[in-house]
Amino acid sequence: MSWAYRILFPLLLIPALPYYIWRMLRRGGYGTGFSQRLGFFPKVGTKTPGKLRYWIQAVSVGEMEAIGPLLRQLKATGKAEIVLTTTTSTGFRLARDRYADVADRIGIFPTDLWPCSALAWSRIRPDAVILVEGELWPEHLAQARAHSVPAYLINGRISDKSFARHQRFSRLSAYVLGHFRKIAAGSEEDVRRFRQLGFSATLTGNIKFDVASDAPMSVNERSQLRAELGFGTDPRTMVLLGSSTWKGEETLLIRCVRELRAAGTDVRLLLVPRHSERRTEVATEASASGLSWHQRSTGGAVAPADTIIHLADTTGELRRLTRAADLAFCGKSLPPHEGGQTPVECAAAGVAILYGPRMSNFRDICRGLEQAKAAFKAKDSSELAAQLARLAQDATERSEMGRHGEAWHQGNRGATERTLSWLLDGQSTR
């Protein structure tokens, strides 16, 4: 199977190269460390006696943020060297900004081609490899088996689409998942799916609960942040957050804000698009709205007073900015989009939550939030707009939803400790 992948993957990659090159140029930043994508990872050097060298791969910003507490706790054992890699340019920047004091080396994950992967392996020489969530790289895992290095999947997740593909291509699925020594899953549903595919999995919980662990801001801190955003300090002003929005969702939120303001409600909109490269497109919509607006990437963090729309088209700020909101809409949840963006940070911040019907990647989380009366799932864009308008007028209900979300989040923490214990169980230094 490994040789079939090694032959077929390059053939499948060639037709897709124009798309990936276009996406790299559009997003920018891919020139940094490009040689590492070909396997030319800087040689890590001699291993420290008594320590295991872990190669941890987190594909992008979301996964990179999620592993923060685990990285620090693993490093604190005094028995680990950490080589941290990522795939995206934004993930690489985040890793360097946040984990320079934790990781012994930070770099770019090699393209999953045999020569590239083999070269990187010869330079890193790990004792264990860890992949995060849906990270399934067949060549990387084949190298782990060839070098007799254990591979672990943490916070394992199988989305609806991925589960269907695993079932359709069962032989390939069995080959890839069979490389893992152990699998730690983030939810009961994920455990069930792994087991249905024929692999045991341990429920350790979702480590993202431990990332969004900051308590809601104090009244003074929150007032200062809202003033910096240009929203003033009047507590009666309602701040709506568009959290990791996708195309079309900004249009709906801007329309809702215009209608609410026309009806006399002081609503401000904090827009945080999922992909910062869409900034020009979203800025055009904000400008066309006729409302006063500010673009964070070009105008700075401090916006003019009386800003109605603050476009936060930057990276790595969502967790802090969420704490300025009274009500949040979680993106990628309205058709034609599918999967959703995480609502965990909104719950941790004590912010009332709304989302559309397509939150399939967070089904268990959303079910828990809805049962806790911390979130509302709209069946379509019309119902979402109606619920948004209703909650904009009801500060008491928003506050109650926020308190329920915070309590739900606190009750679900601890996955990092469970994952670390599961990871270290039975291991020994070489």
C-alpha cells in the first residue's frame, strides 16, 4: 500500500498544483521556510540523554492554538525535546510568536512525498510523532513505521465528510489509521466512529476547552477594549461578533446591523473573517453598507470613536476580541458552507452564541451548549436574523446565555491533563 501511495500521490498532485500555487500566492508568506517543505529541515542535533524527542505536527492556526497547554505541560515534565511543525504560513508565525520558549525547534512540515518526508526524517530523527485532530499523512506515518517510531493521534476527530470517505475507501483508511500506536479522541462520537472503522480510541476530551481558559474580562478591561474598537463605553451598546465568518455570512450580519440601527438599537459589529486574505472583499462590503467602519490591518488596533463596523482582519487576536462581545455568531454554519467554526472560545468568554444549522464538525459541543441554554441553532438565515434581532433587544437573556456558556465550559476542562497522562503511559526514555 505504501508504494501505491508513493506512486499515485505525485500523479494526483500534479493537476492540483496550479490551485495550490494560486492559494499560496493569495495567502502569502509561503516563501518563508519553503525549502523545508521539500524536506530540508535544519538538522536538530544530538539528542539529550534521558529525553524523548517528540515531533508534533499541527496543520494551522486552530490546531496550533489548541496544543499550547499540552506543549507546556509536556515540556514541564523535563523529559521531552519538542520539534514543532505546521503546514500554513499563519500557523508558522503563530508558533514562533507563542512557543519559542517551549519548542526546541519550530519549522514547516514537509510535503508528504517520499523523498521530502524521508529527508526531513533523517534530519529530525524523532522518538515519537504526534498528529493533531484530522492530521493523516500516509507517507509521514509510513516513515514512522519504517523507523520503528510510535505515532499518536491526539484530539482525534472524524467529521461527517471524513467519516464517509473512510467508509468508502476502507482499505486506505485501515492502512493509514493502522499506523497509530494509540488514538485519543475528543468526543464520544469520535470514539464511536474510530471504533466503527475498526480501531480502538480513548476518550480524553477536547483540548480546545483548555485553550480558551481565560475568564471573562473585568468590567473595566472590557470597557477599555470596546473603546479601543471604536464602540464607546456605554454598557447599553450591543456588540455583535462575527466569529470566523465565511463568504455571505458577513453580508447577512451587516444587513442585520443596519436594520437594527434603523429601528433605534445601538448595535456595533466586530467582524473577524476566517481567512484574512478575504479582507479586500469584506472591506468592500463594509464600505458599501454606508456605516462608519474601521479596518484593523491598515488603520491600527485603536479605531475612531463611533465606529459601527470593526473589521478585524488580523491573525491570532480572536480569543481576546471575543471578550468585547455581547452576542456571537459562529461562522461557516450557514449554507452553502458546512462544518462550522468552534464556539468554545465564545462560551469561555461568557458570550451568548448563535449559529446556523451546519455545525457538523462540532456536533457534540453544540449539543452540550444548546442543552445548557448557552447557544441557539437557527434552521436557516431567516430564523438566525430573527433570533439575532430578538436577542439584540434582550440584554437579560444574553447575559443568562453567557453565564450558562461559561459554566458549561468550566465543567468540560481537563482534557490536556488526560491527554498527557494517556500519552506518557508506558513510555520510557531511550
